[in-house]
Amino acid sequence: MHNRTARRLSGLVLSVLVGFAVTAFVSAPAKATVPAPPTGWTLTWSDDFTGAAGTAPSSSNWFYDTGPGSNFGTGEIETMTNSTSNVYQDGSGHLVIKAIHTGTNPTSGWTSGRIESQLDTFGAPAGGEVMMQSSIQQPNLTTSNGMGYWPAFWMLGNGMRNGGTWPSAGEIDILEDVNSQSDVYGTLHCGVDPGGPCNETSGIGSGARACSGCQTAYHTYAVQIDRSVSPEQIRWYLDGNNYFTVNANQVDATTWANAVDHPFFIIYDLALGGGFPNGVCGCTTPTTATASGGAMNIDYVAVYNKAAGGGGGGGGTNIAQGKTATSSSNENSSLGPANAVDGNMSTRWSSGFSDPQWIDIDLGQSYNITHVTLYWEAAYGKAYQIQTSQDNTNWTTIYSTTTGDGGTDDLSVTGTGRYIRMYGTARGTQYGYSLYEFQVQGTPGGGSGGGTLLSQGHTAVASSLENSSFPASNAVDGNTGTRWSSAFSDPQWIYVDLGATHTISQVVLQWEAAYGKAFQIQTSNDASSWTTIYSTTTGSGGTQTLNVSGSGRYVRMYGTARGTQYGYSLWEFQVYGS
């Protein structure tokens, strides 16, 4: 991304929201309601822009920043107005900020809009979290007729209203795009200008991230400031996916505290021209082809808070920190695997420059794993799997991608195991795989009773198949992205041939949505005469970890009552023992 010129508040004219009439409004799509707060969060403030068509947004919530763009220190060339020709509610639950051009000179004669929240109290308390989220459609233009457009949803530290200076008081850009590229940029501005710990005027940024369809439809943009974890974090999200993270220890403690550990106010604006769009295209914008009337449409904005002690950081305590880590290779002796579990974002593990490579963490006991966070250095994995194991030999894949793009991968997963690894099959660069931190969250459980996974890769047989895409072998392949599924009737069964008689201590059933309400676990030495070692009539699906006692060469799940109208379907059928 080209160096971004910061948006300063010097020379602003702040106007109350009294708008002028506008002649016509286009019809708008149906709106979304403000989402209910996620579990553990509360809704602090919101606006869903339900005013009448052609009216200004609520003066209780917003005020205008008016005046020439040259006041903002960014090189933008529009004049911000308080006219409802430029900023208005559409009568269908949306706020519209529209840029209008008059005259023949493409770099003059533009008007647009910029508004700030009246409140400047949106922040994370010590030990807590805050999330700012908005549903926005970027201007519906292209790189042909949208050159120079610069929509933004961003925040400034409230110190900027009390004599503070930019960038030390903090700026967090939640959404920016330029030249109608269908991208999103997330950035933190902090420290001093120019240069300093935050590389101003560029800031610490994500660079351009693809935002497919963001010009033609509403998408959700959010940022979370998380003071419940150490180091503290700012996380950027597009449609609920975390695409960029900045950690407090990337800068000194004073710089971070001055920029982040305080309340903020929210700003929307639609700028034209300036250092950012010009720098990206290497040209002067707007151009003669730039269309008048492009608009940023906003469905809602909401602020949510989570109090101290409410959890956070994606999934709870990092159970990997300080545990034993091993790897397939190391670039050199100073970049060993222990660096990825030491809780220090300035140290890293780096592998040899070849594929495949892996890093493996011994958690010390079995866990039900719910979350994995990978903090990549510049050398990232493009294709990799997250895998778990009870014995460090037989592995189950609980996440897989072939489109990794580095940065921070914040992954919600479901799996069990004492061991967890990142298994990389395709590097994203010419170098190796390099992780600042490999964090894991979960709760004790799902253990194999000290036994060995016996079933994986063995022959499996089933009473029926839903179709040929769901064979019995899928339930013992170690991949939670494949499954066996039976016909839609009772009874149904699946058994695995362990190859020899074993003592059986545990069975783990990872059900798809079609689960067994009533079923037995049975063993046999001949696949003909069966002994029941577990039985239930109250199965509830999900992952069932069953401690059992029995022996046999064959182990089967014998289902007598389905939990749904469909069949029986298992992602994995795991048998442990000795």
C-alpha cells in the first residue's frame, strides 16, 4: 500500500446537522437490523438510520465536519458540506454519503460529506474489550469511473477534542478503500509524525486486502480493541473474519497507551483525491472519467463492550504457552520452535526453505480444542492444516486451507488431542514457514485414557451409504472435512477392522448434524457375534467421548434411532486402546 497521508482535525468547521432539501432519492435494498451482542458482550450504542427520506442523520448522534478538504492535511480536494444533497437518510434505514461534481475540471468542483459521532466515549476498559462494527456498501463504481473515491469508516482518540495531537492520540482506520478497487485497508496510526515507532505517515497497516463484492453489496467491517489479553491487541474483521492484528508489543508501552488505551469517537467520510488514491494509482485523481454521484451507503453502526473478566482473545487461556514444541526443521539455531510458544511477539520460529514443514506442541494432556491463532511473520503458509493427535503419530485434520495470506489467522476449530501441529504443504514465499506465536485455546478433556488411536486408516464397513460421496472410509481417514453418511432409516451401523484383537478403552464419535439418538458401541472378534460395551437412548450429537472397557478386532457403532429425519453421519469414528 502506498504511504497514506494522515487525516488531521486541524482547521475543521463543526456544524450541527441541519440539512438542505434534496430533489430525488434512489430506492434502497432492505436493511439489516443492528445485530444482537455476541455472547458475553453488551450493546453500548448504535444507530440504524431510520429517519425519513431526505433527512439529516440524528443531531443527537452526529455532527458535520464542513469545509475544504485541504483543511484535513490529506491532499483531498472536495468540500465537505452539511447539505442533504451530500449526507442524508434514504427512508429505508440507510445513511447515504454522496460525492457530487459540478463543472468541467475533474480536480475541483466536488462536494461530499463527513460526520463525527457526538459521543467520544467508545473504548475498552482495562481488562475488557470494545468492538465497533458497521455494515457498509462502498461506492458502486469501478476502477474506470471511480478513480479518486476514498470512503472511510474510522476513529480518532478523544484526546483530539481536548488539545491532543495526531498521531500520538491514536487513529484506527476500520475501513478505507481508494479508486474503487474492491479492497479494504486497516491501519493504526500512533507515535510521532514523521517516522517514529509507527512508521508515520503510513502507520501500521494491513495493506490492501481483497473485498470481493464490496462495491455492489453491504459487508460488515469491524475492529476490536482487546485489553483482556497480553499483549493487548487490535483486531480487524471483514464479514466476521479476522484479517489483520496489531499487538501492543509491536511498539513501546507509552506509544501504545497514548494511542489505544482510552476512548474514541467515530467518523464516516467520503473524500475525493489526495495522497492515498494518487499514490496507489501513480496519477492525479479524480480524472475526467470519474463519475459524479458515487455514494457510500451505511446500514447501521454499533458499539459493543465486554467487561473485564469476560474472557476474550478468541477462545480463553493460551494453553500452548510455555509447553514443549518441536519442528520438522529450523532455519537456524536462534529460530527454534520454542519461540512460537514463549508469549513473546518479538521472537519467532522459522523452518527450512522447503515443503512440507511442521511445528508440533505437546499440551501435556488431552484437550477439547476450540481456537487456534497463528501469528505469521512475513514467511507464511499458503496451504496448511491444523491437526491434533493423542499419540503424536496418528493425526486428525481439524482445519485446512490452500488460500492462506499471512498476517494473523484466527481459527475457530473443533477437535481433541494432547498434541497439536501446523502442517504446512505450500509456502507463501520463497522462504520457510515462520510464526511469531502459535496460540491454542481449549479445555481439558477428550483424552484417550492413555491409549493409542487404533482405528485411523483401517478398513471400515457400513450398512449403507447416503451416496458414493460419503463412504465408510471417510470416518477413519483423520480428516474432519470428510464424513460417512448412511441411508435415512433405522437401524444403521458402521464398523472398523482394527486388524488384530485389542483392548478398547475409549471411543470418540464426531457427529455431523445427522446424529444417533439411540445407539450402541459393540465389539467382536469375527464381525458376526457382537458384545455391547456402551449403550444410550439420549444421544445429543456433537463430539461424544465415551470411556469404555472391552476387547475385540472389530468395533462398531450400531444405531437404532436417528436424532434427525436424515441418516447417521460421522466426521470421525475414533477407537483408542492398546
